[in-house]
Amino acid sequence: MVFRQVAIGILSFGFGVQIALAENRIDQQLPGAPELAKYGDFSVGVRTLDIVNPNQVEVLNINGAAEKPDPLPRYDRPLTLEIWYPAESGAAGENTLNVFLRDGKTKVQIEGKAVRDAMPEGENHPLVVISHGYPGNRFLLAHLAENLASKGYVVASIDHTDSTYRTQAAFGSTLINRPYDQLFTLAEMDRLSKEKGSFLNGLVDASNAGLIGYSMGGYGAVITMGGGVTQASVDYAWGGPHGTLGVHLSGSETHNNLPDERFKTAIAFAPWGMNTGFWSAETLKGIETPMLFVAGSVDDVSGYENGIRAIWENAVNADRSLLTFENANHNAGAPMPAPIESDKFDDQLGFNVSEHYTDAVWDSVRMNNISQHFVTAWLGKYLKGNGEMDAYLDLVPNSNDSVWAKNEDGSEKPEHTHWHGFPNRTAKGLRFETLKAK
């Protein structure tokens, strides 16, 4: 299998042997990429940060227990963050990231523009928190993270304990902890932005933050933004053990206290849960923050009509939009390009590891570029207050219906409705629909 994202370099030895080295690039821009996909003016730095959320319910210690322990066991929950940030112009140095593949065993290198430990640049950049799927890791959306950092955002991507490729454990831990991980990351980034000696001091404005979640990260984002879960989902035998998911029950005191005004908006790629009854039209009324949803029209994990689209339709108290990749599946727009080393069948998983990253119809880099474009427009509107971004979000709903009609001097004819920012003949196979809060 050959992937477009693989660049090949040649290493020569003195005795005449040449070895091809694969480069797993995450910073590719295709010739027909929409306008806002391109990298911004900042150089990019990247650092790793370990944080600990104290006194959390230890779900793994009660999973499978015959009776609900009283009191519930608690522990200090560790989280690892990868931080991408605007860096001093011309920053140079190590720009590879060491990541594990979906099999949890194979370690590979991916390469982008971010320079390890580069000196930060600027101050009070908006914060973006990224939350991966189950399983996943903090690098799964690295292509989006460093792209946003180049545009003046500080991006904190979470390794969710019990949910990574190497720590995957009981699903109940993910169900309960996702919103708490997202909110604790926000709080820690805020604290460190004021801590003397932290590289984040003055660099990030955590009071002006956005949340991006993919799959189970999207599930967490819906809850974090106010979408409390149903009683039926609290009662699932395979869910949070002994009703512990009740902390996110719609209307409960714990859930009513969950939304944080520092999160001004959220973007949910393929959010899981609606198709299995975690929300209803009534519980989704709790979302009042603007949200962008991104979906594949044939998503067989989160569902489309009864899943992602239903969340979008029923979040009636929020301004929200839905970007749909026609005929794409669960990986629509979110995962990084598949590393070349992932092209192998894994007996334990039962599938080719590359399938975790790819789509059967859409090219990964093409989807990534489209996502970079729309995420840039959305965050530019809601975190930077840039009114010029409206032109990229006020579109003919079906891209195939848009018409390119320009004069020779580039000015638009009255009949021109082509998607703004997309080169001629490239706005195809997409839908972008918007609903306003009631």
C-alpha cells in the first residue's frame, strides 16, 4: 500500500549501499488546499508537560466489583500534554515526534514544522485543548495542532489515561473522565499562564479557550459544553460502573456545575454517543456555546443521521454548524496521515493498523487541509473575533451546488456562489450547514 503522505529520502554509505528513509510528514499542503489551511506567520515550538488531577474516582478499581464501594476509591490521575505554541522567528532544531501506532507496540517518528523546546513568541495567545479518541494519543491530531500554533494559538493536546494505545482500559473510565480531563487541562493551563518560571507565563490566555475533540474526545466535548447524559446511559451495565456516570447526568448538580465560561467554543469531530442513547433532544438543550461538528456521512461508529447530525440538530440553544464529508467514515477530517510503518496486519487487532488513520474514499491529507481551513475560520471567529472569517462560514450548504463565476480581473459576477477560499473546481463532496440558537 502506498500513501501520498510518505516522502522518501536517500541515505548513502561509502560502500555504495543506499537505504530509503521514510518521512511521515504531518505538515503537507496539497495544491488544491483551501485558503485557510496554509500555515500562519509564526514559527512553532513544542514541549511535553505532565500534570496530575488530584483526588479523582479510580474507575478501574471499582470496575467489575460486585457492589459499589463506599466510599469510592480515589487517586491522583496523571495526564501528559503535548503543547504546541508560537515560537521565535526562525526557530530551528529537532522537529520529529516519537509516537506509538494504534497497535500500542510500534514506535515511529512523524515530522512537522514544530521545533522541540523552541523559545516562545508573543503573549496572551488563545488556548485550544485537543482531546483524542478511544484509543488514541496526544499526537493523533498533531497536524492540526501545529497548524493552529503557527496562527497564534497555544494548543494543549491530552494523553487521556486509560484511553491511549498503550493504556487502553475499561471503557467506563473514558466515559467518566473525558470531561474532567478536558476541564482540568484548561484549569492547569490557566494556572501555569500565571506561574512565574513557567514557559506558559504570559504566553497563553486560558480565559479565551476552545475545545477540539475527536470521537470520544467529541463525546467529552458535548458533555463539557453542557450536554448532560440520559438516565438510560447512566444505567448501562457496560458503562460507568455502579452508576458512576451519574456525575454527568443532565440536570444533576455535578453536571450543572461542569460548563466553564473560559471555553468560548468547541469543535467535535465524529462525537460518539448519540447513536447509543447517551443524549436526547431534551438533554442536548444544555449546550449554549457555539459548536462546529465535523462528520462523515457514512460513519459506522458514531452514526450520522442518528448520531452526529442528530446532536447538531438537537443542540437548539447554541449557534452551530455541521461540516459533512460525503461518503467518508469515522475518520473524516481528524486523524493524522497514516505513518508508513502502520501498513501491516496486526493479529491482535484483527485489521491492518493503517485503517485506524485512513478513509476508504477520501485522501487523508485532503481531509486534513479542509479541516485546517474550517477550524481556522471557526476559531478565528469565536476566539479572535475576526469578522472576516464569516465569509468562509456563510456558504451554499451543498458544495456541489456552488457556482464559480468570476471576471478576468478576478472580481465576482453576481451568480458567483463558490465556497469562499476554495480554488475553482475544488469545493466538491462537502456540505456545510448552519443552525442558529432558538
